[in-house]
Amino acid sequence: MNEASMRAVRLTETMGVPAVDPATPLPARIEGETLVRVRAAALNHRDVYIMQGKYPGITLPVTLGSDGAGEADGREVVIDPMLGWGDDDRVWRTGASILGMPRDGTMAGYVAVPNENVHAKPAHLSLDEAAALPLAGLTAYRALFTRGGLSSGETVLITGVGGGVQTFVLLFAKAAGARTIVTSGSDEKLTRATALGADVAINYRTDEAWYKAVRKAGPIDLAVDSAGGATLARCIDAVRPGGRVVLYGGSNGDATVRPFSIFWNHLDVLGTSMGSPRDFAAMLAFVERERIRPAIDRVYPMDRVAEAMRRMDEAHQFGKIVIRVD
Amino acid sequence: MNEASMRAVRLTETMGVPAVDPATPLPARIEGETLVRVRAAALNHRDVYIMQGKYPGITLPVTLGSDGAGEADGREVVIDPMLGWGDDDRVWRTGASILGMPRDGTMAGYVAVPNENVHAKPAHLSLDEAAALPLAGLTAYRALFTRGGLSSGETVLITGVGGGVQTFVLLFAKAAGARTIVTSGSDEKLTRATALGADVAINYRTDEAWYKAVRKAGPIDLAVDSAGGATLARCIDAVRPGGRVVLYGGSNGDATVRPFSIFWNHLDVLGTSMGSPRDFAAMLAFVERERIRPAIDRVYPMDRVAEAMRRMDEAHQFGKIVIRVD
């Protein structure tokens, strides 16, 4: 890489395939921003949705990547991918955005971000591990704690374990002293989740009565879901009276819910997405204090990003898919 | 009425019609309970649902009535209809119940209730007005404040104004300094709601674009709904990012909701039903401090209870239907 250009994973057209452009200009240096020398990035479903044209307000071309870790100002750093959240912890302000579209992202030799988005890397993590943390860790932390209000000794239902966020939900819930019930359609993922500390593992594909098994393993204080659809409706029926359901995605589409289950049981159904700067700082402190190590699925070189994206799209991964920036 | 018996509105069979039994035995005197000489009762949808066999766990025969005001121990009192809520303010305990089935209710010369359910009547209210307060006032107070967290200056959407609870939601929201948007299918009810202080009134039957009008009148911080169905889905789409939807009923059945609206906008969808002893005491104090007078639709004598129930079932009322106990 020479001084004026860098390698970057660029997406130039919707429904296109991202590829490395070896002569991408370096980001401009702007007052109030830091240029981070990226060493590792990581994939999120967001990147796949952008590639597939399934994300609101797509503007191309762009350098993909919300997650990144590297070096800046002589120290190892990790980047908060939430840009311009604002002062209200309840909700991001209009105009807030996520690193990696429209702003050029982390799958590049360098990325420019506001100074306040640059944090010291937790000392116990490698750069690959630190790159696995930001978006999924932030989303999981806010879902479980800021929104879900998880307490030690409570039981958490984690639907569809295996994805980046749900894997952090499992790790964080265990570190916080909760009991965990995980579901997946894959026995292999359930085995891995059990190895990470899941107390009850239920296969919704092979066990037709999975929903009864979930309820039997309760009472469930908190369910964390990103499927939506019938799974969200099941979560609403599964939690105990006075329980909470936190939702951060809806890949299975609309949910038909029974109002009676919500009002008669005094439930909270709580939406969340990303997290505030306070959430990010609290998440990093929690990870450092509890010495949590992200579950990493595979590490790919930049040139194989299309293959990595396919693996994520097909939901084969368990934990985070890291892209080593070279 | 002689010493051993009393007049009471009895329902003896599901799908039957409640009628006055002039020789109902007085409730037994039990340690820890108070015998209230009832002067006025009031109807709730619950009574109609019980009559129609549409309520969980119906046991008959029973004296109907959750709402009552009268005299006990030489003072005028109003009755908290929530029995055995328990210590957790988030949710009632298993086994909690509502006065007026299975326990004999207030449409009778006397009703026996636990001592702690008997409260001094707010001084500015008549006994008819006090009888209109308990169940609907409690539900509205908890929906707006305990669950909805309403603050002065916020905007509240109140769907289907006219019923007892929604009318209290309107009165309480105005007293708390909120701006209110009400909807109804009846211009007459909208006119009455406007007279009670509603800031924006929208007819969902005559205005096909009512939903757009609601959004235009926003941003809406909090929606309070008991319809469920498509109305609940509209409420979820109508509130501002970071807003809340509180749900205490579901007469229109299942709702098809879009997970994206909930998680992307960081919404709270919160179920509630009745309220805790703390909610009831806070509601009474609020009503007394703000000198709120319930909206009373009509006052019926006991003998015309079947006609009163029909009026409620057909949703002709605006505010509470009172049954004078004679």
C-alpha cells in the first residue's frame, strides 16, 4: 500500500458482489476525526442486506464494514460503529447512521471516524477478537441490560443462537449470572452454545414440540429475539407474567400477536437497535471486567470477502466472521 | 331490605340475563373484611363478557359488579376491585382476582371485601361519581403513568374514546398537562371528548385517511389502546421513534405487527390490566388533587341492569354507566 491509496472492500452496485479495490484513496483528514489503521474488520447481517439491496437508504459505491479494530495515535483501538446517536439514551436522533454505509466502513486499510467513536481495545482481546465485538456486542448489551433490564438469577430465552448478536447475548447473560435457554435449527450450533455455557438447548427443527420444551424449561423472565414472525409470537407466549421480550430484528417478517397475552400478563415488548455511546462504553467495560472473549466463527482474508458474505447469508456461522485487513 | 337478605343483581347462567334477586343472603362477616353498604355500582365490559361467557374461568351464580361506592364504619367509601394483587408492582400474583366473579360483587345492598380494599371516597365526588371511578380509573392511571410514564407536555393518542377507561385516560392526560388526540367512529363521542379537553378529534369511520391525520397531529409520544387488531398495528406505526404503546385490551382480536417498526424505532409496547394497591392509592390521590370528575353516561336503577348492559355491549355510552343500588 502506498501513502495515497489503500486496499478496501468496495460495493459498487446493488445486487453486486463486494471486491477489493487495491487503489482506493485514503479517507480525507478532517478536524475532530481520527484515522484508524484497520487490522481486522467483521461482518454483520447489515453488510449482506446492503449487498442485497434490502436496507433502507442505500447509497453506493461504499466501503463496507461496521466493525473494526486497529491502531490510532500509537495505541490499539476498537471502533464504536454508531455515528451521531445524540443525547437521548432512549432512541437515536434523526440523521444518526451506522459506519459502513453511507460513510465508508472498516474493510479497508484506513477508516476515518469521529474521535469519540475511538475506544481503547480491551487488553485481553486480540485485534481479531476486538473487531468481532462492536456492532453485535453493542446490540446485545443494550438488548439484555439497557432495554431488557436483566438481573442475576433470571432466565433468558435466546432464539436462533449462532448469529453474532445472539452469541454475545449468550456470553453476556452467562457472565451476568443468568440461566439461559437457547434454540437453533442446528444441533451443531446447539452443541457449541452449550460449550459456551447455555443451560438448556432446544432444536426447533427436529423437536416439533420445541415451544413446549421452552416453556417447561422456564419460567422465562426475558426473551431476546431477532427473528420476528412466528418466533416473536412464541416469545410473547413463552415469557412469564410480568416478563419482557426484547426485539432487535425481524428477518422472518410480520408477527401475528395476541393482545390478550400482552395485556393480561403485563408484558413489555421492547424494540432496540444498536446502542448509545453510554451503552458502548458500558459494554466495553463489562467485556473487560468479565474477560469475555467473542466467539469467532472464521477469519477470512479480504480477498475472500464474497465467500465470507455467502457463509453469513446462508447462516452457517456460529459467532462472528472476521475479515483480516491485509 | 330486611337484616338477613338484600337485593342483588345475580347472573345464574352463561348467556343468561342478569336480574335482581330481592332475597339474596347478606355476605358472611369474616375477620379482616369489611361489609360495605353499597349505594352505587358501575358497569364494565368485564360484566358484559362474563354475561356472554367470554371471560376466563367463569363460575356462576354470582352477584355482578366490580365498581362500588357506599358506606362503611360511618364514612363514605370507594372500593378497590383488585383482590390479592401481591407485592410485585410489575404484575399481579397467580390467584389474584377481580371483584364481581368469582367473588360476589357490588351490584347489591352489601358487598364484603378485604379491609385494605376500602378507601375513603374523594370528598368532591358524589357516590354515583365515586362508583364510576374504581376499575376504569385504576386501569387508566396505570396505563398512562405507571406503565406509560406520561410527562407533562407530551402528546397522547387515545383510540376509540367513549368507553370508561379511555374517557379516564383523556381526563387524566389533560390533568397531567398532556396534549391529546382522540379517535372514535362517532362524531357525537368526538364532540363530547372535545368538551372534556381533547385537542384533536378524528373520526376513523368517516375519514378514510384517519391514520394519516393522526400522524400529522403528532409527533405522538404515547398511544393507549384497548382495541388490538389493526388499531394496535396503527398505534405502533403512529408513535414517534422512542415512543410507547400501552395496551390494556384486545376486543378486535389478533394484531399483525411489523417488527421493523418496533426495533428500528426503539418502541416500548407495554401490556397492562387493572393495577396494584399502590396504583389505586395514587389514582385516588391524583383524582382528589386534580378534582377530576368522572364522565357519567347514564344512571340506571338496579331493575334496568339488563338494558344498561345492552347499552354497553352496543358501545352507545360515553363514559361510565352507573347502577344506583336501591
